[in-house]
Amino acid sequence: MPSQIPQFDVVIAGCGPTGAMLAAELRLLDVRVLVLEKDIEPVSYVRIVGLHVRSLELMAMRGLLDRLLEHGRRRPAAGFFAAIDKPAPTLDSAHAYLLGIPQPVVVRLLEEHAIGLGAQIRRGCALAGFEQDDDAVTVELADGQQLRTRYLVGCDGGRSTVRKLLGVGFPGEPARTETLMGEMEVGVPPEEIAARTADIRRTDKRFSVQAFGEGVHRIVIPAATVSDRAEPPTLEDFQRQLRTIAGTDFGVHSPRWLSRFGDATRLAERYRVGRVLLAGDAAHIHPPTGGQGLNLGVQDAVNLGWKLAAQIHGWAPDPLLDTYQAERHPVAADVLDNTRAQMELHSAEPGAQAVRRLLTDLMDIDEVNRHLIEKITAIDIRYDFGEGPDLVGRRLRDIGVRQGRLYDLLRHGRGLLLDRTGRLTAGGWSDRVDHLADPTAELDVPGLLLRPDGHIAWIGDDQRALDDHLARWFGRPTG
């Protein structure tokens, strides 16, 4: 088997948002991709998720945002951190809002995008095992079929088969509490709900009954015990807990979807072992407080896609693929920490409530409020690229350029040299890096180099220094 020629460049286990986004990113750069999804049909229940600012920017970069906006509802970028209600701060983005959108719609649009670019997706096809050697990975499917691929990426969720078979540790804390969440109809008027829940909400931030349109309410309520998350809750579970906590079940009926989540918090020790990598929930899990999970996975995919493609096409500098873990592991660690903090602030214990009141006061200071919202929305990330101006390593907002908007120039997943001097060139990297000479660009610097994920790799006006950074990120020049 080791001598068999790989049938694919990359096999991805899991076709959730992370797997579908990664497949599309790889296809932008002409990588042969197969996505394996164990479920025959997409998830049917309609759970609303929030796309945060950085994810919206990435969708705009790839030409997907308009399609998502058709199915979502915008709301201010506020109230994310521990559900502390403060006004939206001013954010340095053209997409400074939250987009509430059904998760199945996100998955469907990303899957359609990947298929449109040429990715193969096989549903009802589960990965059962794999072996890797120096040249490729042999993937065994549940039906006994074997595939040969140059790389395998596990995007198969918190219970990842790929991670377990790879033997990568997943340290952290098991769930201590569990919360039920669902959307259903109620049988009582809004006034009764408001009267019954006001006092409870002040002391238990994990409890809410909120109108969600069309006679439907979203109910979030502490569960009685921590149980097997693989088993979905029932309507009776909600009724019983509502009666216990609120004294009534509000006549709930006709659920749209029901789910449970715990506060388990874990981070994979490694994101890569040889030719096998992890992304999304396979690499990190945490409570949904702040709504960061889906966003974190999609951002993993955009960081990894172009680097893996560079490795496959043979132009990646030696350390490039390793920068995936070096950049994304600390980001996930920070998300885990801020969700830990938020969960503590949801506690009804007197000490936690005292800290919550203190932080609520501090968030009246604009800088504090903005800092926390930038953290949740991931626009505060600065990758460590070494010495240089503060902007290096940060993402660049969508600015005006001669052709229209900057993000429209990033749709093909290539690097971009943005040059206000007219003297710079991408030279021997022009097959990997586009060049825009535009003295009118809305920039305060003479020139900059953008990676395909929109992060600034270099700033300046010296061609020799630019060549060094082109080589660092895009390998040797051609010709």
C-alpha cells in the first residue's frame, strides 16, 4: 500500500463549517480534495448561530458574505461578553455587527461553495482508521474501502475519531455543569413570562426565555445533571426543569430543535502529527458563551488552507505548515480562557456576582468594552511574525482601493502586494502573489504584503526587505 499513488491531495474528515470552509480554501488553490461526512443528511434542526466580525470579513474576502446576509439578521456587536449588556463600541471594520443565521444554512452555503470550486463530498461515509508513512496517509473507511491521500485533516468535532486515532492528548476540564437550549412555542402570554423570569434572570445568567419571532421562544435553562451529550434532550426535560426553576413550564410545545451543552474545556496538545492535522472542534472545545466556536473553526480553516496548498504544490518554505499550530493554538487557548471567565461570571455564587458587578461598571469605560468585544470577535489577533511595526501580524480591514474594495481582490486565495509607491514588485512570486499599485489606497504606509488570510506580513518601501518577506511566506521565486 505505501507505494500506491495518492488519489487525493487532502482528505478532510467532517463536513461541518470548518471542513467545508477548508475544502473551499484548498480548491481555490487547485488542490484535489475529498470530504468524508458520516451523516447521510445534513443536520435538520435549525439552531441559530452568530457570525462575528472577523468571520464576516473572511466571508467578504471570499465573495460569500452577500449570500449569507440574505439568510441572516444583523444585530449590534454588543453584549457578547458574559451577556453583559453594554452599547456596541466603535470597531475598526466595515462589518462591525453580528450576523444571526441558522447553522444549517451556513453549512449548506459553505458546502455549495466548496462543491462549486470542485471539491468532492461523500456523505454517509465514515473514517474508521488510517496509517501514515513518509509519503502519504492510507485512510480506511467504515465499509472497508481504502483511500490514499497526501494529507488528512480531522474536522470531525469534539469527539474526533482522527484525534483519538492519532493519539493526541486533549487536556482540559470535563463538564461540571450542563445547560439545555432549544426553540419552541409557549402557551402563555408574554406578560406572564416576563413576570415569572425577571427575578430568576437577575441571579442565574444561564436562564432565559426570549421571544424569537413567529410565536417561537428560545429557552436556555440549567439541566438537572451532567449527562451524555450524545443523547439529545427531550421536551419533557425542558418542562421538568422549567417547573423546578420557574414554577411553571409556560405550556411549552412544538419544539423546533433541542440541544444540550456542557462547560467542558479542552485543547489538543498538538495540531499536527506528520501528515495528519486537526482543526475546529477536533482541536478545541469550550462552552458556547460568547458564540465563538463556529467562528474559531472557520478561522482555523482559512489559516490552514493556503499553507497546506503551498506544501502540496511544493513552494512552501520549510517552516510554513508548522506556523498553523504556532499561530492558531495560542488563539484557541485565549478563547478557552475567556470562556472560562465568562462561565464564572454566569455563576449565581455571591463572589462571582460581585465580580460581575465590578466588570459591568468597568465596561462603562469605552476602552474596556472595546477590548472585550474585539477579543470575542477575533479582530484583536496579532500573530507573532517577529520584530516590526505593530500592524504586522494583524489583519487588515477592508479599505477602499482604486478598483473598489480591498477584500474583493482576495477572492482567489492568493497573497497581495499593495503598493502606494509604484516602485515595488512581486517579481518571481507573481504566480502566488497579486500586485496592486495604487497611490490612492486608504493606507498610512507606503506598501504592505498581505497573506491569503488577510494578515499583514510586511510593511515598508524597500524592495530588498520585501523580497525577504516574500521568500519567507511564499517560498523561492520562479524563473
